[in-house]
Amino acid sequence: MEVILREDVSNLGTRGQVVRVASGYARNFLIPKKLAVTATESNKKIVEQERQGHLRKEAKLQSEAQDLAKLVNGVSVTISQKAGENDQLFGSVTSKDVADALVAKGFTIDRRKIQLDEPIKQLGEFKVPVKLHKDVTAEVTVVVAKEE
């Protein structure tokens, strides 16, 4: 059965692509979840219009993310934590702490966009990537200082 994908489906195809799938997969999964529609001429025109609208929206979001990246790049935030000997923190600095520090500076960034591989557990200065869009990444400097 031929269907037109309305969303990107992993291991199958991208939005607007016409793919051939098993009829049961299309009837029971793709079509009920509105991931695809049957491949007819009228549906092809409708999906093409949706795809054009999605591309315009995506371009707008990417340009906004690039503007925000210009502002966020080079921003330095300081987080004070209690620390013991050898500059080891008693707790850790997580992406939520970095997001809260950025909010205090006037940037509203979701904590899930902050790409910390693991929590920071030592004093020092760290470069933390912030993924604002799938193609746009900014870098924030996080200074972890000892709380007096």
C-alpha cells in the first residue's frame, strides 16, 4: 500500500515522502496516528501544502534560535555551592541549576535544552552547550564557585 507521510517516521521516511508499506502497518498504525494518509492525487496536493507551511515555520524557528544564540553565546553565569576539601562539591550542579541561573540573567531557556552529559561535581569554569534548535547550538560559561 502506498502512503504519504505527514510526519518524519524513523526507519521509514520523511514528511511528504511517498512510501510503500504493508497494508496492515498503514491501516493499524500510520493512518490512525495521523502519521500518514493514503496516496491519492488530492492527498498529495494537501500534504505538499502542509509541507510548505512546515518548512516556512521551521525556517522562522531556526532564525529565531540563531538570534537567541547570538545573545546567549559568551554569557557567563556563576553558581555558588557548598564545597569540601579538594574543591569537591557536596551536591552537584545540574541543568536545572544552569537554567535557573540563566533565568536570573534574563534568558528563558528550557532545562532540557542544556546539554550537560553529567552533573558538575567540582569547582571551576565549564563550557556548557545549549541546543536551541536542531541546527543551532550556543555555548554558556558556567562558573562554579565556593559558597562562603
